Amino acid sequence: MDEILTLKNITKKYPIKKGENVLALSDFSFDFNENRLYFILGKSGSGKSTLINIIAGLDKPTSGEIFLDDKNITDFKDFNIDNYRNTFIGFIFQEYNLLSDLSVKENIALALQLQGKKILESEILEVLDKVNIKDLINRKINELSGGQKQRVAIARALIKKPRIIIADEPTGSLDKETSIQIFDILKELSKDHLVIAVSHNEDLAVRYAGEIIKLENGKISSIDIHSKTLYIDKENDRSIINSQMPFLTSFKIGFSYLKIKFSKLIITILLSVMAFTCLGIAITANDYDITQIIINSYVANGYKENLTIYELEETSDNYWNSKCFSLNDINKINEDLNANFKGVYKQINLNSQNFLNIPTLDYKGTYDTTLLLNLSGLISLNKAEFEELGYSIYGNYPTSNNEIAIPYLYYETYKKYGYIDSEISLTPNEITIESLIGKTIKIGFNDLTISGIIDTKLNMEEFSTLKYYNNNDTELNRLYYLYNSIVSYNYHSVGFMLDCASTFTGSANSDNAIYQFIFDDLPNNKNSVSMIVKYFNQKNTVNNKYYFNNSLNTKIDGLDSNLNFYKNIAFYSGLILLLFSTLLLFSFINNSISNKEKEMGIFKALGARSKDVFMIFSCEGIYISIINFILSSVICSILINYFNNSFNYSYLINFDIYNFNFWKIIILFLIIILSTFIAILIPIIKISRKSPIQTINNK
Ligand code: ADP
Ligand code: MG
């Protein structure tokens, strides 16, 4: 005997939630021969479907063994049961289980694709010819009659060139005449296939069957052999198809198979893009850092500003007082930073034009904002230290304690307004560098003689537009802040003396905190600036803080508290949004995959491997999350850009506060991918625990 399929002691018990297990097949043994038509008859519930599902590899027996060509297929792992179905089985359902949106051709082509084979039109025509519907090749499934659909289903089974064709009540939904035509086809196929068909129609079975197996309560009640087997000499290909579907193919099938409910998809994408956009903004707003902002402002201004630092101390509630540095403090800072900070002495009030002997100002026309009217402090430098700076001097560097050298900017002020003291008065026209040298200015109660005028190499060219300064012009306003930062509290605005401390209060003992602020040249690379800014910001405590006198100076507290406010909102809303957007994406994808459980089962019945089926159905989720990621990162960067612009406008700054950079995009990407991944994985794990037939029957 040339049996190909042997069932030995197959038992199938279905576990049910309550009560005893259902015994659907009990100790079933049978040999199926090649090239014969078997009919399985029996009352409803007698175990017919259970039997052929097990034979088709759509379900596993509880115990017992199945042999195909003497190979035990029940020994196989799941992976191999996929290959078994793929290679040997063509399955025909009562309800056809065709994809009704696709054409006849596409349905059959799909079976080929799921096997990882090339689509050949000639092959498709060949199988359609076998079932006599060659001319329907381009019809849509929902344009066919029941009988025609079942022919398509048979053709779809045949295209795989299976050795075994299994049909579960293939004519159950058809009228008698059509049923006869279908059985004619099955009979014809049994010439070179093993065909096993379940039927409830005993008359037809008797007419067509090679053998009839009657079942009762999961056991064989009788076997009728009706005709001798027609043996046809034919070598069957017995090699197992172990096709790997390329990733791209599963994506392509997935794409063509996208049965998108458009409105639901649009709403989901819209909502989740909104949520993910807000999440991106929250992540960005949460990542602000005042230290970074100070650094960025120095960089954005082209390292033109000086590094001028105050120390403030909270003396009473919310009242901040300037705290002075001692020589020791400055030495320590210079040592820590390998810097050259200089302390500026400023114990008396210098903020009066009277001390500088400038005549009462007469504002004629536009006020010239580029002029300085008071010294911002006094600095003690000896000649060697001065020369190190590389500045040039008209006249002489001070040689005694009652001499002072003033920066060039003050010369320009005198040039504009003139000079006056108890003995002499010079009009603007009479002011020259030579005329100023030897004149006196008053600091406190001391008269100091101007020994020279120092060119501090300040390029005033770029601030020349400030002469037309207008409060409403944002760009001039920004420039004004920058100019003020550049010329106040540094070399351009202090008086140079040999020893200013002894002039006013005695000696500059290293323990005396007599320097009101310190300054140094700003390094012109971001790393060094970062290091310095971080150094001082780390020294900040609750009631003590180091304050950078830069162009942000007057705005920084407002900016800081504003950004902090947004940061707090961003943090909490970010957490909520994270939950919301993840859940939204998760529920949509999870739902969409769960809804396709039946299709997954059908694809597996057609011979697709579990892995490929999951790939095909993960597609939608992956597409959605990619669209989601692209849209939300684009919208996010547009919005962040908008926020930055409005910050720039209202705080007169020329750099971005928020930075939606590479890492934030990556974080967003990971969150989206992770929630997609979990959303895909959970239903797939749930589904993969079930047998294919369970998923098909799961409506
Ligand atoms: P038939 O196809 O002959 O009508 P089935 O093989 O479908 O019969 O069913 C055989 C027995 O197993 C029936 O009693 C049925 O109720 C039971 N059965 C079938 N499938 C399941 C299942 N998934 N869970 C529980 N019981 C089942
Ligand atoms: Mg049944």
C-alpha cells in the first residue's frame, strides 16, 4: 500500500472554562492513501472538523501521532508545522474565506506570495482553468456567486501544488446543482491528490467517494470502500518548502492589505500626533538650563562681552546686596579657572557727572547712547600689568597715587560736552587729548590728575547705529543691551590707578573684601566659556549668588522664573501626555491587530509562516507610528521655533532658548517605537498561543 498519511491513536480534548473537557476525537487511527477521495461523514458535533483541522496542521492533537511519508509531523515544533501546511496542504473552507476586497487573481497571487514564490500569471490561469473559471480572473470576489467563490478557493488551494487537499463542508453553503459541480472538481483532483472532504450530504458522498469514514462521538463507526484507488504513476516532490518571506515582501503584502477605516485612522493619527507633539515640546521645555542660556548668550554675541562677575548676598527677605571680593577670593578663582580676573575697587559713589567735571548736560536733539558719563570703578594696575594688556596710551601711565588714566570713551564724552573745574572751562571744540592731560577729576574728596588716555581697542563702529537709538526698535534695543554690557564694568569704563585702595581707605589687605566686582577677558571658545559659567553657577547657594554682568543681565531673572514656570508645567503635562499618547497609539494598534485575528488564521491556513503573518499585520502599526513620528517631530520643531522667536522678541536675545535637537528627536522616536512595539507584541503573543483554527473560528 502506498499510504502517505497515517494517523495513530489521535485524541483531542478541548479544555472548556467550566466543567469537564470535551472529548472531540478519541483514539482515532487511520491510513490515508495517495490519490483518493475520502469523505468524512457524521452528525454535527461528531468530530469531523476537529479531525481534518488536525490533519491540516491547523490544530494540535492532545495525544497521538501523525506520519507523513513515515515522518512524524506531531514531533515538529511550530515552525515546522508551518512548513508542513505550506508544503503539503491545500485547505478549503465552507465559508470560502477569500479576501473580498481583492480580485480573483490577487487572491490566488496572495497564496503564492505567502509561500514566498513569484507570481506567474500563466500559473494562475492554469489553476483557474482546472476549476473552469478562467474568464473570471479579474473579477472582484464580491462580484461572484457562492459556487464561483468556492472554485476560486479551490484554485487558491491548488496553486500551492499541495499533495493533500482538505475541504471542510465545501458545499455546505451551496445549492445541490453547484455542489455537484464542486464535487466533480474534487473527484478530478483526487486523481493526483489525496483529497479529504467533510460532508453532511450522504447521497453525494456515496456517489463520489473512494472511501467514506463515518464518525460518531469522535470515533470511527464505519468505513466504506467504494472504489479501487486510481494509482497514477507520478513522482511527487517530497521536499519541504522552507520559504523565508523577505521582510520587504511582507511589508508589501501588508501595505496592499491595509483595510484602513479612514476616519478612525485620521482621528487616531491626529490625536496622537497632537499628543506626541506636545510631548516633544514638554521634553524640550523641561530641558532648559539657565547656565546654558548664559553660555549661549556669550556665544551668540560673538564672545564680544567681557566676563564681569558680581557676588550678591541676600541680606534680608528678598533683598539682595552686593558682596565684595577679597584679594584671596580673586586669587582662588584665578587659580581654579586658570584665569586672570581683576578686582575693581568701588567704595564711593562714582555715579555723578560732577566727579568727572563734565558740564551740566545739555540734551540737544538725540541723546547719544554711546557716551559714558560715569566711571564704573577703579582698578589698580602697575605698569607691567598694564602693558600686558596690550593697550596703547596717550600721555603716561600713572606714576603716583594721585594720578589716574581714563579710557578713551571718556575722552569722547568730554569731546561732546566739554570740561569744567574751578579754574578752567573747555568747550567741546577746545577738547583735545593734550588739553585733557593734566586736568583734574574728583573721586570722593580726592583730586586726581589725568596722566593719560587709554585706547582700550573698542570697536565703536558696530554700535554707531545706537546714535539713532529708539526704544521701540527691537534690534537697536538688543544692541543697546549688548553695548551696555560691553562698555560697563570692565576696562572700557574704569579708571586706572597705581593703588586706589590706599587713596581712599588705606592698604588693600588680602582679607579685606574691597573689590565690588571682578572681570576678565572672555575666552572665545564655547568650552572655556562653559567651564567658567558652570564654575560660578555651581558656587551659587540659596542666599548667595554669582551674577554675570552680560547683555542678559537685567532680563535674566524674569527669563529664569518664566522658563522655570514652563519647565514645571512641561514636566507634569509631559508625564500625562506620555501616558495619553502611548495609550492612544497602543490601543489603536492593539485593536487593529486583534481585529485581524481571523485573517491571520486564514493566512496561516494558506500556508504562511507565523512570523510572516505577524510581520504582515504589524505593518499598519509600523506605518502609523512612522507617520506619527515624522509629523510630530516636524510640527514640534516648527512650534519650538515659534516659541524661540517670541522669546527672542520679548527678551531681546539673538539665540534659541529651546533646542529640539537630535537627542530629543531620538527620545520621541524611541517612545513612539516602544509603544508601537508593545502594542504589536501583546495581541500577537495572545494570538500565537491559539491554534490557527481557533483564530479563524474566532469570528
Ligand atoms: P463537527 O465538525 O463534526 O460538527 P467538531 O469537530 O466541530 O464537530 O466538534 C466536535 C466536538 O468538539 C463538539 O462537541 C464540539 O462542541 C467540540 N468542540 C469543537 N471545537 C471546540 C472548541 N474550540 N472548544 C470546545 N469544544 C469544541
Ligand atoms: Mg464541522
